[in-house]
Amino acid sequence: MVFLEDAALTRAAQAGEVTALGLLLERHRAGMRAVALSILGPGPDADDVLQDAALTALRRIGDIRDPGAVGAWLRMIVRNTARSLLRGTVPTRPVDDGLDLPTAEAGPEQWLDQSALRDWVWEAVEELSPALRLPLVLRHFTTQVSSYDRIADVCGVPVGTVRSRLSQGRAKLAAALAATADAAHGDTARRTRDTRTQAHETLAAAESGHFGRLLAERWSPEVALFRGADRVGGGDLLVRAMDGDIGAGVRQRLTDAVAGRSLAVWEMDIVNPSDDPGHCPPTVAWLMTLDEAGRVHRLRLFHPRPLPAMQLLPVL
């Protein structure tokens, strides 16, 4: 009977019903907590993992192929997230292949449910304040900037503040999801395609010597460059730094991108010249706040590997 109820609730959650997902999480909370405690012991880390698992389930409930196995799926999310926390990382694919990954034969209704759920989550994320939105997006939607330490570096705040903002953000996100369940949701897939195209065009413009022109045409004239919480310059500094790297033979290659109405993240690999393999760190994330017209007006550049202390200009 429980198996059948789980399956029915999972299908309802995949169709976007907030209450159904809440019932699933409540039903399996004890088992999820037992897994977290067995790996991490009692304390705030176990609570954080349970919160992370709940949001992961919300984002990815549409992926599950066996609705009756949702309990095992939830416990696996907790187990993998807890283990990754011990390693200092966050898993980008937190559940195993047998339960999580959609097959090539998946019907169009499954992909529709996944897209609708993703759009709904992003619509709710947009309801958060900027201070809560950025840590939540970095934690759950990026591959290189998802650890507490790295989020703290990006935001220029202590790790304890990151934990607090994530906790507040998740609580407010739950309320925002309920409030936006029946609202019109934006097309997140289209935004992601568009931002990937923009990233490729930006890199191409830089390599052809037209980075400054592209910024003048597409970005806000008041664009500000930040390191942590501190403003370090504007568009002119950005252009000089990019032109300097291109002149030195440095190239960037897009590896991942996400975007909402107010925030976009580009994650890049950096390819250094063969005669200077240590010119730049190996990766960089472009964290962009967008204005109402969709133009970049605030940019943070973050290198997951720390830069030398003497470096003054942000490397692009």
C-alpha cells in the first residue's frame, strides 16, 4: 500500500503539485535523517544535508523512472550529499544511474514535466532577495562554486553567513514555490540556451579584439566589477584585463551555464599558452547580475583555485 501511495505521490509531484512533494519528504524524513546521522553524526551538517536533499528532490523529481522507489532515491541523495560534504564538494549528479537518469526512450510527457518543474523552481528563486538568491543558485546550480567556502569567497562574507543565508533562502523558497505554483513560469531552457550563445559570442568577440565593442553594445554602461563584496572597477578594467589575457595567449572555453531573469552564471575552463602554463588559474566562473533589460550590470569573477596575493587585476 505504501509502495502504491509513494508512486501516486511521486507522479503528482512530477506534475508540479507542491503538496505531494511535501508529503513525500515528510513520509521519508526519518529514513533520510537516519542516513545523514550515520555519516555525519548529529549537528548542523546533518540538518544542512537534509535541506540540500529536499531542494535537490524538488529540482529533479521529474527524473525518477520508478515512482515507487522514491524512498530509496531520497535516501541516496542524502547519502551522496553527506559523503560529498565530508570531501568538501557538492555532487553535481547526486543520485545513481538506475534511479535518476532519464533514458533516450523517455516519453515527451516526462520531459515536459521536467521542464515545467525546472521553470517553476526558477520562478520561485527569482522571488528571493539578491542576498539570498546568489548563495542558493551557487549552491544548487553550479558545478565549481557550490562549496560553502567558495560561496563565502564569492559573496565576501563568512562561511557562517553563507549557512544562514542558505537556510533562510530555502525556507523562503518553499513559501515562494507555494505562491507561484499557479503562476505563469518563464522558459528556463530558452534562457539557458540564450546565455550559452551569449557566452560563446562574448568569447569570440574577445578573441577577435572586439570585447570592448560587445560590452558597449550589450552590457549596462554602469557595469561594475566586484571581488567579493568590494567593487574593484568598471567596464574599462574588464576590457583591459581581457585584452591582456588574450594578448598573452590565454583562451576560455565554456563548460556550463545557467540563467534566470536576474542572474546568469558562466563556468569556464582556461587554456593557457604552452610557454606559460601557469599564467592563469585553470577555471573561472562569471557571476553576473542582470538589470531589467537583461544586460549585465554587476560582474563577479571567481577562480576556484586561489590567485596569488600579489595579483591586482582580476584575470578573465
